[in-house]
Amino acid sequence: MIKIMKYGEVPNSEIFARVEAKMNVEEIVSDIIANVRQNGDKALYEYCEKFDKAKLTSLLVSEEEINEALTLVEPRFLEILEKAAANIRKFHEKQVRNSFIINDESGIVMGQKVIPVDRAGLYVPGGTAAYPSTVLMDSIPAKIAGCREVVIVTPPNREGKVNPVILAAAKIAGVDKIFKVGGAQAVAALAYGTESVPKVDKIVGPGNAFVAEAKKQVYGVVSIDMIAGPSEILVVADGKSNPRHVAADLLSQAEHDKMASAVLVTDSADFAEKVRDEIEIQLKQLEREEIARVSIDDNGKIIVADTLDVAIEIANEIAPEHLELCVDNPFDYLDAIRHAGSIFMGRNCPEALGDYFAGPNHTLPTSGTAKFSSPLSVDDFVKKTQYTYYTKDALAEVARDVEFFAKKEGLTAHAKSAVVRIEEEC
């Protein structure tokens, strides 16, 4: 049963305790990466047979497989994917940054170019569930950014097939290539390249502990989006909220995995008890009851605060991945929220709306990293380069200043390079 805590009456160490991963996978992942670097496709085929129980003859998903998948997906779901993709595009197109130029001083031109990475690699989880939503959320921003090539890696089933809904979403999003490989070995393949899988410039997307560790280890060889931890939801709700609705929202994250975290912060002790009771009722109705039960019992909590303002401060300290504001006039509280991956406003905006359909991205910072990190966006798939131009006269105006500055840092070659050109003119 979920724990109820009164803020101020229990230690802050319990209020703000975070879920910590218990698996130590560094050495395993390191060995996998080294094997893929050395043996390329051969290692990928062997891992696929070992972990996915599939014996493949090709890692690349063919056009025939994609076309077949489209016939296997219900037409209504294809329509929903198209609607969701349109919403995601509409939101992310507003994120596009423009290059700029400054030339308001005689003889000086400065500017910044915004350039997409050439190739983006997207990890899409497989295993116990298929996530076409991840395909849309990760690939559409990359396409909007202008990446020359967007590739997906995702584990196959025992028959060597990729789930049709994954392929359908990839087709709708405009993904260029899809490879049947998952786990740490897929991340290694994207980072270093193999005979089949191209080396990419950036790897994004969620995954299990092995995938997260692999992304961590290859960072620097390639860029990554973030090191994602277990899924989280925090609901700030007043006593006028519907306990059935709030309980359902908490369980929507608890069913992800046993390490997921579901937290309610409320100003009503009576409401807290109603939500706790409702969680117990709804748990029994879930297909993934066992997973959600462990998540709720081990990591779930209801925190009772004196006021909603205190509840907001608690939320800011926790900095959750998903934050729901189930209150009257939620926009009155928006400015007070400083740390959250994504905010869901009002009593009619369940987090699941953002997972699938609304448009804002669902690849979000976890484990308190919302204090300094942002949701996946078009910015993740671009880089910026700057340029500077000075005429001889413009350089002459400032060369002695640059020389003086450089000498203060003890860098006389820097100083010389600034004045050598004007000295030649003397």
C-alpha cells in the first residue's frame, strides 16, 4: 500500500528520497561495447541470437517488411498515429532556431550558423512492450532539425521481426533506416558503426539499465540526449480533485516498471486517504498489476502539505519527470514551477495525453535532472558554429587591446598574433 507522509513530521530524507538503480552493469556493458567495436556485425548477430532468441540473416529492415507491417496495423491506429505525428510536428516546428548575423560596426561581421547533425540514431525499446510513441517523439524533431539521415535500432522478436506498430510509426515519421538490434550492443553499433549499422553523431531514446549505461560509456564518441532513469510522475492536487482520476494518473506511471515512482502532494489529508483507497481498488483491475504493485509499495508516496504553495515547493525540490497540476486555475501556479520535465495543467490533462498525442515531447529528464536538463527537442539534433570577420582597419582598432589581454594571461604567442599584422604595416 502506498505510504502517506505529513510534510514536516517525517524527515526530509524520506520525503525527497529517490529511487536508485540496484543493477551494476558497467563491466557487462563495457565488454559488449568492446566486442561490437572489434567484431562488428558478427557480434550483433551473436547477441541477437543470445538475447532475443532470433537468428537473423540481415540486420536491416527491408521495404517489404515495412509494407507488410502497414497491412497488419489496424487502419484506425494508423489514423491515430498520423494525428499524433501532426500534433508533434506542430509543436516542434516552433522550436526551430535561426542563424544570425551581426554587422552593425564598420569592418566587422560576426554570426552564428545553426547546423543539423548529419546522422541521428534513435533507440526504440522492445521486449515486454512496443513503443511507437517513442518513434514519433524522437524521430520527428530530428527530421524537423534537418538531419540528413535518421536511423532506428530496436530489438526483434523470436521470429526476427520488428513489431508492426514500430515500423508503421517509423514510416509515418519518415525514418530512413531501421535495424533489428537492441540492448547495449545497439548503442555500441550506433556509436562506432559496423558493416551494416552506420556510425551516428547523436544517440537518443529511452532504454533499460544496459542501454542507459551504454549511452553513458559512449558519450564523447557521440553525443547523447540524457541518461534516463525510471519513469516518474508527481501530482499536485487539492482536496476538490477527483480521487479516482488522480489514482489512475499515479498508476499510469507505476505500470511502467517496478522502479517507477508515483507521488501525490496534496493539501488535504482526507483526500490523501481517498486516493490511497482508490489506488488499491484500481490496482486489481490492471493487466500489469504485479509491476504496478511493486512500484506503488516500494516507491510510491503521498505527501500531505499545509498549503498548495508548500506543495509546489516540494514538487520543485523533487523536480519530477512528469508534473500534474490538478487544481483550480492551474495557470496561476505555472510561474511557480521551476523544475519539471513536462507540466500537465488542470484536472482534464492526464499525463498519458502527453505520452501519446498532445504534441510536446515525452522524452524527459528524470531523477531530479529537470533542475538542469530539458525535454528532447529540435535543439538536440542541431549544433551551432560561429564565425568572425574583421577588415585590416577593424583589427588595427583593437589589436593592442587583444595584445594587452593576452599578456595578462601569459600567452605571448596569442599577443603576437594579434599585433603582427599591424606591425607589418608600420
